Amino acid sequence: MTTAYSEPTSTTDDRMPATVAQAEAAWLVAITKGDEEQRHLMLRDCVIVHGPVGNVHDRERFLVYNASMGPTVEAETSEVTCRERGGRAIVTCFQKMRIRRVPDLPPFLVQAVATRVWFSTDEGWRLGHMQLSRRQPSV
């Protein structure tokens, strides 16, 4: 299974995702739109482990770091697995993102193995933890 998103579109639907699949799809859209859209899907105490040196960031530090990398113009996932139990869901997948670091150059490809932990809340599914481990592009 491959899920992809590119070419961000605007939406006025502000509801939280009712299912984990909707949360994952909303996340792919949010990372192409920016901080506010991502923040909306994340719990206030969300923790993100990422980067080649194993950064551990809270939500706000991650969003600042992520924005400094340049805009994500395309995101997709493949080989998605989901385990849902007791109001929590663990999603693992391969994730590809194309990041525009320099305006005049093609977007830079970043590949990672992602693990996201979603929590069911009264507002819908919210991201509580994410770990991204960089992956070398296949030959």
C-alpha cells in the first residue's frame, strides 16, 4: 500500500481525524502545509525523535527545526502497518518527503522509516510520539 500527497490544497474542514487512516492521511497533507497544520494534529506534549544524530524534540522545537529545513512539497508513505489497541495506535511505514531547500533546484529527497503513535481523544486522533530514522535511497 502506498499513500501519497503532493500539491497542497486549502480546506476549511477543521475536524480532527475520526480514524487512524484519516489521521495518517491528514499528517501527509499537514507536513506539506506547515507548522499550524502539523501542530493541530499533535498533542501538546508530543515528542519527536529524529535526525541523523537522534534529536529528541518537543512539539514546538520540532516544528521550528522542521521549518528550517525548507518546505516539504511532496510526502508519501508505503509499507504501512497499523496496530490499534485501547485508544492508541502505532503506525510504522517508509516515508519519502521532497523538501525544497533551494528555490532554483529540484526538491531534495529524504527517506525515513517512521513510527507514529496516535492517541484517541475527544477531538479525534492526535499524534503523541513520532520517530523518524533516516534511510539511504535504494540503488
